[in-house]
Amino acid sequence: MRGLLDYHMHSVLSDGAASYEEMTLAAIEKGLSEIGFSDHVCLKPVVWAMQEVDLPVMTRQITDIQDKYGHLINIRYGIELDYFPGKEEHLHRIIQSLPLDYVIGSVHFMGDWNFDGDESLYGKWSNDEVYETYFHLIQKAARSGLFDTIGHLDLIKKFAVYPESDLKKLYLETAAIIKEAGMVVELNTAGFDKPCAEFYPSPQWLEILHSFEIPVTLSSDSHHPRQLARHYQQAIDLLKKTGYHQIVRYQGRKKSWLKI
């Protein structure tokens, strides 16, 4: 998708399958005007995320790629940082230690349960309870002031797990908190390839976000070069249908706008 951006992608430093250079060359070939790397950083010692001791390696590699290819494509430095309640000071120190253009705040854990990769505990509680727990964590993440973008807002639906009742009140409450925090939400196209078979967030969620005038950005959540800008035409069509005509871009943790 020529002239567009992709702000959510992972390299071999976390759980991606390619180097920064391989991802950058693929983005140039696809005609993207701007990309942002956002490897996982997580306080828990998981195999799919960077550990703090390795963060200088990430900074050096991204800086090298910016120097090598910056004349061909804008390359931003982001991270996808897991939110954990009560760990805000630690998360803040990590953010402050890096020369970031943006920070994606994501929730992958409820306590010690990584619901994004472990399906075994679905059914232990009602789906309504799981959704309420998840979105209350999203609310806390937004209120923390740590993050620029909320990552895959309704990730909890990944395995086609849906609430038993209408939770629109919870969604409206969450949207109001995101709005008050001045945050951006990504339209993450990866969900289309998961069991839920739709973007994060859903069309219903996008309408809620638009009604609150919450800005959005665009991402593929790529873990392989072939996934870059996946399903972008459908994503752009959905954004325009919902009423969005521009998306957010970042530099130095400051927002600007790109028309779509």
C-alpha cells in the first residue's frame, strides 16, 4: 500500500522471523512511506519478548537501519510494552531509557495467565467476567499515562471468545478513559488471520472510538516480511466507512497526521 505506514512489527529480537533489515527492505518493496519497529518488551521472563539487558542491542540495530535506509523510508523506533498494574514506575524507567518515537501499550496477561497464547483457562470463568477483567486492565493502562497507542484493543476475542451479554456500557466507559488520556488506538489487521477473523478493534468498536473522536493509526502486527501491510485495502475501506480520513503518525512521541 503505497504512501502508508505500518507501526506494529516484530523482529527476531522478540518473536519475529526476520531481521530489521529484511523487514525494512520488504516495506520499501511494498511502497510504504513509513514503518515503526515495535518489538515486545515484557517484565515477565517470556521467550517472545526482549529482556531489559538486551535493550541496548535493539537501540543499536534500529539506529543502524535508520542510518542505512532512512533516505528511502521513514523508520520509527517503537516498542510494544506489556502493562502490569503496580509496575508503572518500572515501566516508566524502561520507556525513559530508550529514544522512542512511540510506545504501544498492550495487555497479554491477566495475573499470570497469558490469555493471548494459552487457551486452557477459557471457560474457567464466564466470558463476561473475562472481558470485564481485560477491559479494566486496558482502562488502567490508559490511565497510567505511559503509552501513546493502545495495542490490539479487543485482543480478548482472539480465539473467537465472545461475551454472553451486551457489554456496550463497558466499552463506552473504556473509550471515555482512552479519550481522557489523549491516547491513540491502532487498527491492527492481524486479527483477520486469527480465529476471530476480524480486525482489532471490531467495526462496532471503531464506531465507538469515532464517536469519541479518538484518533487511530494503522498496523499489521507483522512477524514476517510477507505480513507487512496485510489486509490494508480492507482496513482503509473500513476506516473511511466509519468516518476516519486520517491516521496518526509519530516522531519523538509527538503526533501528526497522514491522510488516507
